[in-house]
Amino acid sequence: MEEPNLTKHTLLQRACDPGNDRAWEEFVQNYRRFILYILGQLGVDQDDVEDVTQQILLALTRDLPRYDRTRARFRTWLSTVIRNAALVHFRTLKNQRTRLEVLEDDPSISKLTPEPEISRLIEVEWSTYISNLAMERVREVFQGEAVHVFELGLDGHSAATIAQQTGLSVASVYTLRKRVKKRLYLEIRAVVAELEP
């Protein structure tokens, strides 16, 4: 039986094995939503996002064995693969259009032009993705009002307001928020360790 806390670097190595379907499925489960989200942010039409995602996953089956962690972080490398697939998609759209004016006025093409902007977008979205995955794990751990109290605090509600809304004491609100915040911090660290080999 495999250890449950295998590093994602190990997952990447296992996913490179064409005979290891389980590792590939785990890899896809971990990264597919991120790929879909980034493509949406880059302006890939909703009708095409699934097709482009499949092209990316196909490219990854070919290119993953060549990933060199000494040259770049995995998310940087993956971001390049996503960006390149989006560019190919937009170039294909460009070639299908008959008039150059349509292409020059297309905002989805101009969104992809500045490399630093895409890198910044991917960094922000990666942080959001990590936080969301960690929060999903936190929701599995806590029951009752704890997560709700924490989220109300994130929305800017004071402890007194939260206590009034939930029927808890102010001290209980502080305690629950502190517990959830601590667990969220630990889960973020764990997710980063898993997804950033």
C-alpha cells in the first residue's frame, strides 16, 4: 500500500509511467481544475475550454517526462504549457477567420500578449487555487459553526456581530476563528508541499 502523503514530485514521476493509470488519474484530478480556470481567465471561450484542456493533458502525457525540476518550478512549467496551448488555440481561431480586422479587435488575443501579465495572473490564480483546495480540506475537518464563523470573519464581520448572528459567545467566536485559521494555515502548507514539488 502506498503512503498517503507521497510528495507530488513522486506523483509526477509515477505519472510519467504510461502504464500507471492510477497515478495519471491522480495527476489529472490535482491539476485539471486549475488548467480549466486559467484557460477561462486567458479568454478561451467556454465552448472551447474543455477541448483545449484535453489538448494540454495530451501534451502533458508526452512532455511530463521531460520536466526538469532543477530548471523551473512545476507550476511555472505547467503555466508555460497552458499558455502555449492557449496561444495555439487563438492562432487556430485566427487562421479560421477571413478578415484581419476581426483578429486585431479580438480582446482574447490581446490578453495573451504581455508575458509578465500572464505570469502575474497565474501566480495570483495559483495562490487562490491553493487556498481553495486547503479550505475544502478544512471544511472536511470542522463541523458545526466553525467554518461559517471563520468565513463571516473573512467577510469583515466583527466578533460581536458574528456572535449575535450565530448565538455563540464572543469568546467562542474568537476560539473558533483561531482554530480554523490555524488549520487553514497547516492545510495551505500541506497543499503547497504536495503540488509544488
